[in-house]
Amino acid sequence: MMSEIASVMGKPAIVALAGQPNTGKSTVFNGLTGARQHVGNWPGKTVEQKSGRYVYLDQTYTVMDLPGTYSLSANSPEEVIARDYMVSGEPSALVVMIDASQLERSLYFLSEIAGLSIPTIIGLNMMDVAKEKGIHINVKALEKLLGVPVVEMVASKAIGMDTLKEALTQVIKKKTSVAAEGLFEIFKMSDRAIYKPTLEFLKTELAAIRYGDYAVEWLAVKCLERDRLVMETIKAQMSDPQYKVIVAQLEKVPYDKMTFASYRFKWIEKLISKSVNIASKEKKLLKRSWFDRLSTHRYLGQPLAFMMILLGFMLSMVICMPIMSVLSGQILPKVYQGTIQGLQNIGAPIWLISIMSEAVLPAAVMALIMILFVTSVLLIFGVMEDVGYLARVAFVFDRAMCKLGLHGKAIIPFMMSLGCNMAGITGSRVIDSLKQRRLAIVVSLVMPCLAMWGVISFVSAIFFGAYTPVVLLGLFLLTIVHMKITAKVFGKWIIGATEDFQGLVMELPPFHKPNWKSILKNTWYNTKNVAQKAFLLIVGISMVMWILSFSSTGHIEDSIIYSVGKTIEPISMFFGFDWRLFTAFIVSAMGKEASLGVLAMLFGQGGGVMSFTGTMVGSAVTYSQAGFQSAMANSVSTASALAFVTAFFFNVPCMAAIATIRIEAGSMKFTWQAVAYYMTVALLMGGIVYRVATLFL
Amino acid sequence: MSTLLTELNEKRYGKIISIEGSQRFLDRAGAMGLTPNTEIQMVQNKKRQPILVYARDTLIALNRKESKGIMVKGVE
């Protein structure tokens, strides 16, 4: 069997999985591949690529999960990728997911594939919902009309998976692709056959064009629709006069996208009339539950979304808070002591003791906490996405987010960042477009997290006293300006997300019960993907920080960071920072919780650790609050303190946030761009505040 | 008699007469099933919010600005 398939295919079997969003594509992907998944980017594109493997009858199949798109019209990178891949000749077969309960709309995608020579199977999903709605599909009839296997599925209950696998082995052997003659016939014969001469002309003229594996009629129709990619390909492969002839011919007939779309639906309606029996053809008002109506309500929709996001955040905290507090409050200090003791007993050098106990250990614990937190956020918001609620959130926040060039769902990372930036960045996962997701991530970093306020209130109490509310108001106003500028800078120049942005045309999927199995699986695979990257990045940054700040004597003056800080002090003083404030600013990119400990050490008040990274072990640093306060008050001017608070406020949140950006944005380059941008802008803002403040204070 | 889609009252049915707008919008609307002669139901139409229409078994949210390019004819 195996050799038979291999000889038929002559190459490893690659299955491409395609279809519109909300057709259960990812459930099928998870069902087929299980944990054998890989997440990356499509080469040269800002689009997430998911692939996986499964074995059936001793043969290994690679599954490529193509981006979910409503059509293949080459308007977005997702559409281009899906189409290029399908015609590339690389996949051995294609599975097109169709939602049986929304047949007309989801068959549109198939109408764009009809004519490609790739062996195809149709996964007719959500058969249970269709039956409930009184839609009876004659699958045999549909198979006959389309000329390819149609597999009935309820992917959320893993029904139809084995049939799909079996059908795939068959279709790869028989190489059957979607019968498109009926569709082309409609294009030719509709509207008194107005397009017939043009299509026949194009069919002969385009016979020599090489774009991929398809029937020439497909190319002719795409050319008639003036598909951008197809026109570019034709232009590139033809001489100028030849191309001009084609364009002249196209200009002889009316060009209207809507006409062509309605031809496709004509084909679909024909298919349905011959294979589907709908119990009641009476017009019925769409029935929406009270919650559905509330979720899109003009006045109550937004407060409801705020509450749901807050609830989601709190639930994720409830899941991991107990473990987090035991980990960092009890286990870490004990293991910390144990590590020091153990290493001392075997006579390890002091630097080794320090690096193990102060850099590697707390960073590993931080990574563990991060993974736990990310997992619970993904789980909770995965449920909200799965049941269909988040599309409603996007709906009610569309207007507000649109002003920043962002998708309505961006409200989720924004709100969650007010609790924890790492949670916010993870929350951006609900935005499908990777470019839009990156933009939401980078803007969400402006939001101050809860841990920030400890330092802000400490410094404010020393320097600003009764003026603290004024300072906070100033920071709030700066936050809004910062968000707008950052959205513009990244949206326009760095990510280019604004080009892809379009007004809202979005499906609100019907509410349904959560598919627990699929959600849990998805969360688990994600966690596995996150774990390794999180450990490497967090331990890595921590090690760098350790190398910079380690001193065997415990005096900061013996560390590298001291010499660096001292050397650039003349420059940093221009921004109002002496070497200690500058160093504290840099180190605060590591974590906000540890910052008070770092400041205490810098002002000669903290002890007990040999490096800044050691401050991550909460109980390891000891300092007296009063001594620390007076040391700061005596050597820092109010203008400098104001500059420091500003720069600190807008600095990169923490190492865990950096690691999360890497994971959710899927790019190291983008991660460093964001980090560099934030650190630079924070310093500049601090500098401006300092310069202005010195005029008055 | 045809009117702008945005002027169709809630719970009323309409038939799409024509759709105009950017190429991108037309592609997207077409793929969602909003084509001439499609019957739609206005589900929600409130100022300062996108509108919600039900067409081809699908609940679709549409930007207010772009839905002004859609002309419909009221259907009983």
C-alpha cells in the first residue's frame, strides 16, 4: 500500500487545508496532526504558517494549514499565500472546508478553486448544525456534481476524521479535482453570452501562460475579473503588443466585480438546488438570543465587553495566582538558598554561585510563571473566541479602534495590558491578521501595567508630594499621545498594516457551546510552542543582565554596568539621568517588580545579592525604606526624578513581555525593533520632560 | 423604489440593487455573499455603530461608511 501511494505520488504527500474562517479548519488541523505541529512564518511574509504531520496506513502526510480567507482575490497577503500555494504544485491534495450550515457563503471559496488541477476533497463540516436547521444535504448528489469526494464531518466531535484520511489516500491516487465546467458555462452564457467571445479569445491567447496547475478556463476567468496577480503574470510572460491586445479585448466588455461574484453564486445556487433540501423555505426573522443582542447593543455592548475582558483577565489570574505565589514566594527562595548552599559545599567559585542562584534560577522561575500565565490567558480567551463572543467585541469597538488603524479586537490586548503587558500581548492572539496583531502588540506596550505603580508611587512620595496627581495626569496625557504616534509610526512605516486595513466587513459567527476538547488541545499545543522560546529568551536576557551587573564584592562600583554608566554619564546627564538613574532605567526593561531592589542597590542601600538579576528573588535583597528614601532625596533633583518617572513609565515592561512579543509576533527582528523603539522614545521623553522641568523647577 | 442600505429599518427585508465602493470592498462583500439580487434582512441599524445584516445564512457586520455604497429595494 505504502509503496503504491509513494509510486503514484513520486513525492512526499502534502495536504493543504483551506477554507473560509469559522469553518472549523483549525479543529480539523488539530484533529489530523495532534501535537506534531510547527508554527512559523510563510517565507518572506508577515503571515503565520502552521504545519503538522500525521501517519495513516504507514504513510506520513504533511498538513499545511493555509490562512483562512473568504476569497482568493489577492487583496491581502493571506489570500495571495493561500492561492500561490494551491497552484504551486507542491501539495498532493487539497481539503476545502465548507460549513454545511452556511452552505451558500462557504461554497464561494470553492468557486474560486474550481478549475485548479489539484486533487481535492470537500470537508462538509458542522453537519449537526445543518440538520438542526433543517438543511438536508444529499452528499452523493453533491459529489456527483462536483466530481470530488465530499466527507461529512462534525470536526468538534472528531466525526469524519478517519473517512477524511481514507478519502485523501484515494484522491491522491485518482487525482480528481473539482469539476468546473458548469461554472465556466455560467460565465460564458449569462447576460446573453456577453462574455463568451472574450473568454474564448482569452482561452486561446493565454494557452501558453505558466502560472501554476489549472485549467486554462480558470485563467481566462481570472483575467476577465482582472485579478491583480494574474494580470501581472500575463504581462510578465507576454510581449508588450500581445499584452495590449489582451487589455483591448477586456476593455470591449463591461467590467463589474459584482456581476462576476453573482455568476459564482449562480453556480452555487444551482449546486444547492440539485443537492440540498431545505425543510422550510419561508422567510424567517433571524432569531438572536438576548445575550447576542446585548453583546452588540449600542450602549451596553461596550460595558459588557469591558466586563467580559476584565472577567477573563481575573479568571486567568485565579487559575495561576496560587501556583505563582507558591512558586515565587515559597519555592524560589528555598531553591535559591539550597542552590547557594549546595554550590558552596562543593567549593564552587563565587561567580558560578551567583550566576546559578541569581540569574538562571529566577529567570527559569519567571519563564515558568510566564508559561503558566500565557496558558491560562489563552485558555480563557480561547473559550470566548470559540463561542463567538470576540467577534462581537470587535463589532462594538470597531469605531474607536479604527481611529488608530486597528481592528476592533485590539481593545482586548489594550485592556489586559493595564493589568499585565504579557497578558495583553498574549491576548493579541485573537487578531487573525499577523500585521494587525503586531500593530496591536506594539501599541499595547504603551499601557502601564500594575507592577509599575509600586515604583511610581515610591518615587512620587519622595519628590512630588501633593503634586503627585498632576504628575499622574501628565503621564496619562502622554500615554494617549504616545499611543497615537506609535500606531502611526508602526502602522505606516514599520509594519505597513495601514495598507491592509479596510473598513469592517466581518462575519459574526452564531453563538455556540464551547468545544472543550478542541480548546484544551489548542491551548496545550500553544503552551508547548511557547515554553522553549520563553525559557531561552528570558534566561538569555537575564544572563546578559547578570554579566553587566555582577560584582564579586557586592559593591556595584565593581561591575561592568557601573563603568558603562559612568562613561556615558556626561551624555545621559543631558537627559537628566546620572549613572544610577540611567542604569535603573536600563535594568527596568528586565522587570518592574525588581526595580525597587535595583534602585536600592544603586543608591548604596540594598545588599544581600551580587547582581541586579538577584533582585528577582524577592526576599534576597534587603534594604531599609527610610535610608533608601533619604539617599534618593539627597542626591536626585526633582527635575531628574520627573524625567526618570517618565522614562521608567514608558520603558519596555519586562523580559517576559519581550519573550511574549517574540512568540506572538513571530519575529525576532520585530521584537528588537519594538524594544529599541520603546527604550529610545522613553529616554527622549524623559529628556524633554527634564529640559522643560529645569526651566521651572 | 431603491434606498441606501443604511436607510433600511431594522427587521425589514431588502433586495440588493447595486454595490459600489473600493475594489477591496467589492471583493470582500462579494465573497461574503452580498451581490446584486441577494435578499438581506436588516438586523441592527444604529447610529455610530456598524450595521448588522443577515444574508445567505450569515450575520454580517458592515462599516457604516462603506454600506452607503449599497443600494437596496425594500421587500415585504
